[in-house]
Amino acid sequence: MTTTLRANVRTTLVNPDPRVGTVPLIDVREVTVQLGNRTVLEEVSAQIWRNEFVGVLGPNGAGKSTLLRVLLGLLRPAKGEVFLQGEPLRRGNPRIGYCPQHRAFDRDLPMTAREFAGLGLDGHRWGLGLPSKSRRVQIEAMLEAVGARAFADAPLGQLSGGEQQRLAIAQALLGEPSLLLLDEPLASLDVRSQREIVELVDRVRREHQLAVLFVTHGVNPLLGVMDRVWYLAGGHAAIGPVSEVIRSDVLSRLYGAPVEVIEVQGQVFVSSPDEWSHHQGKEERK
């Protein structure tokens, strides 16, 4: 249930969106997800609007990737419902584009960057798509849009992580989605590549009027572009502006334990119980 901060609830909605009476792009209503005997998400609610950039944050195991699986229709909630533009969400909806977590490709994989991007048009069919002028024009336009024309003919497995991520974004956008889901697109990238990918996603979001859900571990790379943050912890969630969610009192409520939020020179640092115990465990194993 979505209520104010004072209530003891599963989802906290900070500063509710004023677009009352309009239909949100995504409407998550009191969703509970159980994996085995573990409740990963409990009564999580949120509304996502067109052309909105939302960062999805939280510690490892908080349910960020699980949330994306629910939005993709790959995982059915134990309770609650999800609606896309007012209609019940179904699996394989073409209005949702998805960039999965980065995976390593064999350097000798017989596939070019262009062929990989083109899977966004017909990757659900067996084999590579049949050549056509229309298909070629769409792929070339998207490669240009994501800054990948220069390496379009290069073997996929020999490209850098940042270059491969650009292609994954092109692939997801070729289906002309209304919502773009990205699962840890900054993982294993250097600081420069992270900044370039964030700027790219923000630009295509504006150009195509997309809503973006961007899963990441750290808030700082998204501070300049993010409209709201959706923070998950301990099965609970809070969504709202960064300044009203990434706060000690809000995060302490989610974790059920003291959490300290520190801002230093424009950077935000969160010291959570999960992170403390995780790092302590690493030290003890040395």
C-alpha cells in the first residue's frame, strides 16, 4: 500500500506525482513477489510516467532484477497487479524494451555489431533477419543514434564493454518501445564509459519520449539526469525525488536499521547495514 512516510507500510511514496487523473505508463499496485520461502518484494507500488528517468537502486539481493522480471511479464507476482497504459501487463509486450545485464561474448563469435543490433527487429525468429531496404535503414539509423556506426562491422566479441552496451541499447530501441528497462548497464565500465552511457540513455529517452527504469548500485552517475529514484531494501520500497528518498530517515525505515547518508562535494554515500556486514565478511575471510 502506498502512503506517507509516517505510516508503517511496505512502499513509501514521497511527494506523489501531481498528474492525478491521467493514466501512467506503468502502474504497479501492491505487488508481492516470493521466491521459494523468501519474500523479495512486499506490497510494492509505484506509477511511472512517459518521458521519466527513474533510477532503481538498492543493495544486492534487494529485488531490483526481480522487479524488472515482473515488469517484463516473466515473473508472476504472488499478489498485486501491474498495468501498462491502463491494460494488464502481458509477457512479450513490444512496448517494453530491455537491456539485460552485460554478458561476455566469445572473441571469435561470428557476429558483427550490426547483426547483433539487428536482433532487436527479428531476434525472436530463428536465424538472422532477411535483408531488406527497410530493415537496413532502421538498423543504420539506430546505430547512428547510439554512436555505433564507427564499429558496426567489427566482431561483437572484440568490442569494449561500453561499445557492447551501446549495441544492447540500439537493439532494445529498434522495437520502438515506450518503456526502456536497463539492468546494471554500468557494471564493469570505467568512469568515462559510465558517463557516456548515462548521457546516451538520457538523450534517447528525450528524443523518443521514453520512460526509463535504470537499475544500478550507485546513485551518483545518475544525479544529473534522474527525475526520481526507486529504492528497494528488505522487501520494502520508496520512490520519489532523490533529495527526499536518499535520506537517513527514509532509508533507515526501509532497512529497519540505522542508515547514514553522507554528501561530500556533490557525491552521495550510503552506509547501510547490508553493506557493512558484507564488507566485514570480506575482511574476516582474508
